Amino acid sequence: MDLDSTCTQGAFGELIGVSQPAVSEMVSKQILQPGDTARQWLLSYCAHMREQAAGRGADGELAFQRSELARVSRERAEIKLALERRQFAPVALLEQVLATVGRSIVGVLEPLHVNLHRQCPALTAEDLKLIQLEISRACDVAVQASLAMLDAEDEAETAAAPGPEVDAAAEAEAYGDEDD
């Protein structure tokens, strides 16, 4: 085959070991330019194959897969390191600890109004009733403690946090205005 002359798609396919339709597809994807010599087609084909092998092909799938694999590997290494440092614990275990602590708090708070009545006889029945009501509310919160509560508190704090527009008068009062 004379590489310095044009050739048919079938002949070029035989040269590189692919079918004529595969060569036709390369022409339609503009990997090979119609009318070029066999040498130019061979050089274009080899350049295309190098790009594909390096993961820089037109679809970029190989490069994407490699970056995804690198990301997953990095995440696994971070998790493994956090576990080794004892910075992670299973959610179920954390929930169990919170429930145990909540029950312990309830055990301390429930008899509080009785102890207060003994130690402070001046407290009226109405005072003890109010104290018991507040203790009951605190006990309810302690018993229902869960990780979901922490997420809800974080969201509430974020929503309540002041934005960049700070009241100038409040700021001057807080830090002391030197113009006084």
C-alpha cells in the first residue's frame, strides 16, 4: 500500500485491522478527513488512539471513571482515618447513648419537686406545681433526645443567625462608640 496516496476505507480498515464501517464512522466523527492520504489517516488514527488510551478521548468516560475512583478512594481513606482516630461512631450507638443520658437526667429531675418541698417549706402548692410542670417539660425533652434534634437545632440556629446587615447602633453600643 502506498501511504502517500489516498486509499479506500476498506483498504485502510485492512491496514489497521478494523471493518470498513468502523473506518466510515471515524470519517463521520471527523477523526479521519476525507481526501487525506493513507499516511495522514494513519497518523490521525494513531493520535486518536493515544488520546483514548490516555483518557482524554472525545467522550471523556475513562477520565471521568478515574476521577470518580480517586474520589471514592479518598473518601474511604478519610473515613478509615476518622474511625482510627475514634471520631466516628455508628448512629445507632449515639442514639442509644443519648437515650441513656436522657433517662439518667429524668431520674434526677423527677424527685426534685419533692426534695424542694422538704427543704423549702415556704414554697406554696402553686410554686411546686409550676416547678413540677417545668421539670416535666425538661424530662420530656431529655427522654426524646435524638440526633434528629441536633439537626433541627442547627437549622434553627442558622435561620436565627444575624445576617451581614448588622444594626450599626447596636454594634456601636456593644463596642463603645469613640465619638462620645
